[in-house]
Amino acid sequence: MEDLDNDLKNQLYNHYFVELETLLKVYHNRKTKISVGNRLNIIKDHKRPKSLVLGVRSPFFLSARKDKTLNPHISKHTQTEIGHRIYELCYTIISMVYPNFDFNQIIINFNTDFLIHKDKKNKDPDSVIFSVGDHEGGGLNIYDDDKNLLGTTYIWKYPVKFAGKTTYHSTEDYTGNRWSVVAYRIKTNKHYDPYERELLDY
């Protein structure tokens, strides 16, 4: 973020983040989507979170759930008007800050506290995370391999790249409403460009 010029920073803070937060509030007032898989064991209160999975679907999802959507390789919510715009905004924010970062899926969690864990199922080591919402705290805790806390990274409207697959991390305690946006690459050769609306092979 420090490397961005003032014009780009102003676009991020006065346009993209504002619109993203507005759309997430609308979306979560309308939808209560349940995450699937084994993620409950790393959530602090073991409650099913409100989550949006946007971008490309995993091969496992394709084989396990053959629902009839416009494009079975793209997550269902990415194919809705508001979900697609949310994905565009996240895609733009991340691309502005990390233009060379390669990802094909984003998960957005609402008011979810994650315990210490690694994202072992990701294809690449690095992820990008940031948060929006009216909250205090809620940074990214980073640990060493012995699970000793090394520090907490500020992520509110501040995209940060970190080695989510190989580094232990968790959610800092917070108050208020918090959406955490995490971008990463899943184990598929597909990539979706939300502006071209094309599914591409790497």
C-alpha cells in the first residue's frame, strides 16, 4: 500500500472500499450462505459462518455438487449480479495493490473468528487478506512453527500478502461487524476474469 500513489489510494478508499462494504451489507441482509467442508473445526465458536465463495469452483465441488448453473466452473454467487460486482471490486482492489498476485478464488467471511491454522489445501503459498466493516481489532495474527505469536498485522482496508498455506495464522479478537476477504489459488488450472467474463486456462 505504501508503494501506491495518492490517486490510487484515493480510488481505493473513496470508491472501491465504500462500494464493496455497501454491497456486502446488502448481500448479507438477503442471504445466509453456509460454508461446507471441514472449516468448522478452526472456527472459534464452532458455528457455521456466513460466507461467500466467489470465483472458480474446486474440482471436488464440481464432482460432488452438480447443480444447474450457467457455468458449472464458476461459483454460484459469482453468477448473480451483486455477487459478480463484489468479485469485481475485490479483484480490482487486490490487483491494484498486488498486480502480480495470481489467484482464482475469494472467500468472504462475516463475523467469523478463526483459530490458529494453516490453509494447507491452497495451491500456492501466498494469500491476500483484508477486512472491511465497522470493527475494532480483527487483524491477522501470525505465529511461528511452534505456534508462538510473532505479531499482529493490520488489515482493515489494507490488503496484505502472507504465506497462508505454510504459516500459522488466526483472527485477532475484535468488536463490531467485520467482513474478511481472502484471495488465494485453489488446485485447478482455471482462472476467471470478471471484467472479460471469461473462464481461462492457465
